[in-house]
Amino acid sequence: MTEKDRHAWWKEAVIYQIYPRSFADSNGDGIGDLKGITAHLDYLKELGIDVIWLSPVYQSPNDDNGYDISDYRDIMTDFGTMADFDEMLREAHSRGIRIVMDLVVNHTSDEHAWFVESRKSADNPYRDYYIWREPKDGKEPNNWESWFSGPAWEFDEATGMYYLHCFTKKQPDLNWDNPKVRDEVFDMMTWWCEKGIDGFRMDVISMISKVPGLPDGPLKDSGLYGDLTPYVCNGPHVHEYLQEMNRRVLSKYDLLTVGEAAGVTLEEAKKYANNEGTELGMVFHFEHTDCLEPEEKVIGKWTCRHPQMKNVRAILNKWQTGLEGKAWGSLYWDNHDQPRAVSRFGNDDPKWRTLSAKMLATCLHMMKGTPYIYQGEELGMTNMHFTSPEDCRDVEEINAYRQFVEEHRMVDAETMLRCFDTVARDNARTPMQWDDGANAGFTAGTPWIPVNPNYTSINAKEELADPDSVFHYYRKLIRLRHENPVIVYGVFEPLMMDSDAVYAYRRVLDGAVLTAACNWTDKEQPCSLFDGAQGKELISNYAEHKDGVLLPYEARVFLS
Ligand code: GLC
Ligand code: CA
């Protein structure tokens, strides 16, 4: 690797994702906002993170909580004003914290001015900004199911045609094959860069180029619709469009860029995030969040099962070794679309929660790539329990319940709710647990989504005061990354691949060897990696160790 490939601030940084709606409410309306974020920057400074990735804060009717944008150059009324944004950016920068914006440009809101024009008539100048098709045999142009249930097409009375929406019907897909669309998007990105933001997380960016002809997809397991992913993910022009974006915008600034790449394979990722820097800095892949066998699923993504360590490890190790020397990677357990890490991969029983949350954090943060922490993960926040469909706020859950439970009776209500307990996106969206006061200190009003009742024992105030908390453990992991180049740049080598219980690996750089071992179970497990080792322990979730074994959920990292 050359020196140029080697050095980049965003390779050495730790990112913290904020879902503004659920982070901190400053004015008592029950909705988190920008002033709430500004008020908690010192908390993030204390944690030690370098960058905030802000889920969308643009003007939006909130059909999908801001991922449906009606004005890219304005702030969502619920979240405040552009003056509040500028203040937040200034205050973050003054603390050495950078801000990365969510860029949602696969689609807009149907309330965006471009779509309002586009739907007016077939010869409107904005018509070709979106993907319109004639009906086929009086029905949808193809069999695609939207990501959030139901057909991916909506009929529009005004012109008697359908428009494509890979997500909700209030999220029409932009037509990236139209050069005017690309001009508009690149202008808008430049406008934000000129404001001084530090990068973009690009929402479903792997979906911007559709296969011409939009052919029917293979029938899904429900038998109701076809799968659109083969024809919209990693499509024929996606790399060309990203290279154009890179030439025209990204290369002119010093940015962190990360593409959310639904359906991305290792081979595709090497193109998106290539070390030559012609496209993006890195991508998020989803293989480890969906590593169950088909028979472990109830329907679609819905399941009550938890992934096995050996399957998660096979995937992450493949990415660690596969990207080496070719492209940069990202590391995450959690985000606003995933259940809570400690509930999914660890053990959220009060007896094991703290230990297993620290173990998971160690396992991820000692790997190669840029780590992302999702708000509340640093406290070991857990999934919540759904008692009725009324508990749901997320359009994905609401639509799935309607389609599979109510309309087609393919799943019974109880099973669906248990699936929600396991993998629903709302698990990540319950309010941030600041303290043990009313509404976990999130709001003085009524929160837009219920607070997880365990806030009385899991909250930031308590963890800040306890040196053995998950919070202080994350803080140490972040500091270690900043201090030890081997954690950033060391080459990854798997260890103990014959164990289904211990996830172990080495990182090697210029004579430094880091060894990490993590016990993913609640039982002692044999492990002799540290017996007689010379060097120093960097971190562990146990104060005392036992020779020849790892204690339940023990994690240990050694540098020699
Ligand atoms: C991405 C976002 C998700 C959103 C979807 C549509 O997957 O992370 O929250 O619903 O795109 O924009
Ligand atoms: Ca508010």
C-alpha cells in the first residue's frame, strides 16, 4: 500500500450516527431536534468520536422519517431551522467533530417540487426526472414488490400512467439516466459542501441505475410479488454515475463518503470503494445482518431467530481479507434500520448485557475499517417489546403487518409481533436514554415513539458515573484506535477457525501484532492464545483472567 492510500482522516476516525428524531428534544414537542443535538455535543466529545453521521434533517413530510425529502436545501420544520443547523455545525467543528449528511437521492418525496411538476402531464419538463410507464394489460408495468410491501408502482390518475417507487408510494424513484437529474443532484451536493459539511452517507446508492426494460423479478417467498433487487441493485450505470459524481463534486473537497449498498457483493464493493478513490470512500454491506437460513425466516426479512457466530464470522472475515489492499471497509453492528446489537448478536438478559455488549464492541472495533456507532449502542441499549401493532411507528412494520397478517393471513399476529421484537427497525428508534427521569430525559412532552421501559437502569447519566459501564468501555476502544496505528492499518488474519464459540483474529503492522479473542457464549470456552504471551493487554471486559479459557462473553486484546 502506498503512503497516499494509507493516510486519510476518515480511515482513522470513529463515526457516531444520530437519528435526530429520537436523540434529544429541546422544545417539548416530543420530537428530537437540532438544538437537542447541539446541547449534547459535549457528551459526544467525552465519548471521543470524530464524526457525526446525521440521518436526514431536510424538509420532509415524514412518510419514512425524513428519507422522503421534499426540499434538499431546507431543514425539516420538526427539527428546527437552517440557523439551528449552522449553529450545530459551528459548535461541532469548534469541538473537532465533523458532520456527515445523509444524501437520499435514489428517490425524493412525492411532495418535492420536481415530482409535483412531473405528475402534471406527460410532456412536463420534469416528467423524465422520474420513472413513468404505461400500464401493462391494465395493471402494473411489472411484478416488483416495493421494499416496504405492496407493488413498487403507483397509478397516477392525471396521466393514466404508473410511477416507480422502490420504497413507499410517497418516495418516487429519480431517473438517474436523465443528465438533468444528475446536474440537479450534483449542484445540491456542492451547495452543502460549500456550507462546510464533511461528507455524505449515501442512501441506497447502489439502486440508482435500473436495468433497462425493467423485467419481472423472480417470485418472492410470499408468492405475492417479484423481487426487484436483481434489476435495481448494482445496475448497469451505477459506477459510471458515481465516477461522474466523484469528478464533479467529491474530488473537489476532503470528504468522508460511504455508500449504503443494498445487495452489494465483495466484488462490487471493490469497485465502489476502490483505493484509487474514483468512486466512494467505503460502502456498507448487509451480509452479516441477514445471515439466517431461509427456513429460519417467517416471511421476507421477518424472523424470531438470532444469527450464529460462525456465520457472522465467515462473512466478516471474508470482507476483512477480501478488501485488503484493494478497497476500504466500514464496520457496524447497528444503525437506524437494524435491531439493537446486544439483543441480536449478544445477550440482553440483565445478567449478561454489559459483558456481551462490551464483547461485541471489542470484536468489531479491533477489525480493519471505519467503525460506526449508532446512538445508544454505547450504552448497550436493547430491543423493545411490541405488545400490539399500535406500538409500531415504522412504515415498514405497519405495511408488513397489514400485508402478511391482515390482508393475506400468512402470519398470525402473535408471530409477527415476536418478529418485530427481534428485527423491527423501531427497536433502534426508541428515544435515547439520557437519565432515569421522565421519558428517559429525552423530552419534557410526550415522545413520538414510546421510551423503552428499561431506561431506569440503562441510561447515560448512570453510565457516565460508572467507570465499568459500556459507555466507558466504548470510550476506551475509541481512544485505543486513535493511539495504535495497528488497529487502523494492520492486516487482518483469522484465528481459531475451528471454534464455533470464540471469534479470534490477529492484526499485523510493521512488527506490531495485535491479538483479539471474543467469547460469544455464556459458558467458559477453551482459548490458549494468551497463555504466556509477551506484551501488554490493551483492553478486556474482565479484570481477572483464567489460563487456557475465555470466561463467559469475555473479550481480550493483547499487543505484542
Ligand atoms: C435506506 C435507509 C432507510 C430508508 C430507505 C429508503 O435503507 O437507511 O431508513 O427507509 O433507505 O430511503
Ligand atoms: Ca422538538
